[in-house]
Amino acid sequence: MIEQPNKVSVKQVDDPTPGPGDAVLKVEACGICGTDIHVIRGEFAPTRYPIVPGHEFCGEVVAIGGDVRNVKVGDFVAVDPTLYDGTCKQCRAGRFNLCENWNGIGVARTDGACAEFVRVPATSAFQLPSDIPRPWGALVEPLSCAVHGLDQVDVEVAGDYLIYGAGTMGLLLAQLAKDAGAGQIDIVDTNSGRHALAKRLGADHVATSATALDRPQGWDVVIDATGVVPAIEDGLKRVSRGGTFLMFGVANADATATFSPFRVYNDEIKIIGSMAVVHSFERALKLLVKGVIDCEAMITNRFSLDDYSKAIDAFLSGKGLKVQVAP
């Protein structure tokens, strides 16, 4: 439970019960990501406290409401954590991730899955095959964010990519780009301990800086998967003429970056954002089951609920990739 910014505790709460359209899951695994850190620190504007964190998760259905038809008790599912009102202008246009009353399980106003049990709208639950290792199911949500990110990028097959960040999201994006027919994938990460895995998972070149990659013509697509302002500013300089810059990483709400408006105009550079998940969760599940992502390599740490603080420390250390919490 995050009681308020920077105050986290482990406590006993009442088990959730399903409403008519809800399912209650026994949580199998819940991943930690950068958004959780922003929630803990009070840097994610939609969050209302207290809240149980956790938005990347999977579990077994143990109870359902009377109106539920798409899942049944015993099903193993992954959950799209996006919640929306369905009535605002953005929702009517199908942009549910931009809902004017956007909510998210574990990040805004609804308790999440760093718990033994979690209540979710049943329509947000997607059944997973029984033959995949259960902890892999918690990777569907971050993968669906990456799928939506690449949806935003209009690039031809064999286009060249530069990705800032060899963490979980950067490597998911790299694996997706490779599967989609990227011509070349280069990755920049100041943590050299991540370079070997980045190469194994599809990067052609990995370096601690884009300058070291020595590519004066730039890249067709440059993606920031860090949310770090210096990386964003550097990446904007690396986009080739007519190219695209994807702002994927989550920066602080009050962060600002400097760039050349003239170059954006003169070189017709597209700068585009990618927010969470929309129309991409089921496709991500299919790609995961297909084996596009090396799930075994992506999950590097697993902690109990009582060790949540240790899980956060492990994430912040940058020594692993996907850190999971399990009841």
C-alpha cells in the first residue's frame, strides 16, 4: 500500500469481492516498472492515495460477477489495466488511453495487483494458454505498451532504429522492431552491463552514447525508452531527415527538453508520443505466445509481497530487467 508519496507499507486488507461485471484474480505475478516509481514518488499526476500499486499482472480467476461471460473460475488471464469512461470525446473516437477521465489499475484510482487478490473488470481479462510458464503472463501488459508505441511509428520495412535504453521497454521495442523487419537496430545505454543481452536479443550495435555509433546521417526512427531529458535531447538530434522521434519513456510531469524547431521544420521530423495501451493488448498476447519475445531473458528477479521494498531497490539498481512481485 502506498499511503502517500514516499510512504509504502505492507498491510492486511479485506479481500476484494466481484461486482456484477468483475472478476477477482489470485495474483500469480506482478511486474514493476518506471511508472510505479513515479507513483511511489508522487510524480504521476492521476494518482490518488492510498493505493495498492501494480498494473503489469496475471493470475487465476477465483470469482466472477453474475454478468460475466468471457471468463470463468479457473481461467489463467492477463489483464489490460486501462480503465476509461467510454463516453468522453476521446473514448467516442476510440482513443481510450486518452480518456478525459482516464484511470488505471494500480496507478490512478483503483487498487492494483501487488496483492494476493485483485478485482478487475472481466472484459479487461484475456485468457492465456495453459502451456506457457505462468510468470510470463505479466509481460503482456508492458509488451502491449510497446506494440502501441510501434503503432505510432510510420516507417517502411528495413528502416533503421536507434533506441535509448536497454531496460525492459527498450528491449521489448527492439525485439518487436526486429520481428517487424527493421533494417538495423542500434541501442544506447549508459549501463554497459546491459549491452551483451541487448545484442543477444537483436541489437546490431550497442554503445554508451550515440556519438560512439558514428552514424552522422542519423536513423529513420529514434525511440526514447528512458524518460531522461538528456537522452531525449540527444535523441532528437539523431533523427534522419524525414524521420520520426518516438517519445516512449515516462518523464516527470514538469520536465522540459530543448530542441531545434528549425530542424524539425526543415527536415520534416515527426515527434510523437505513446501513452500506455490502446487496441494492442490482444495483439501483444499473440506475439508473446508466438515467441517473438524472449520472456525467459526478460524476467530476472522475483520477490515476495513482504519484500516489496527490496523489489523496488532491485529495479532501481539497474542490474536486472523485469522485476516481479508474487504473493
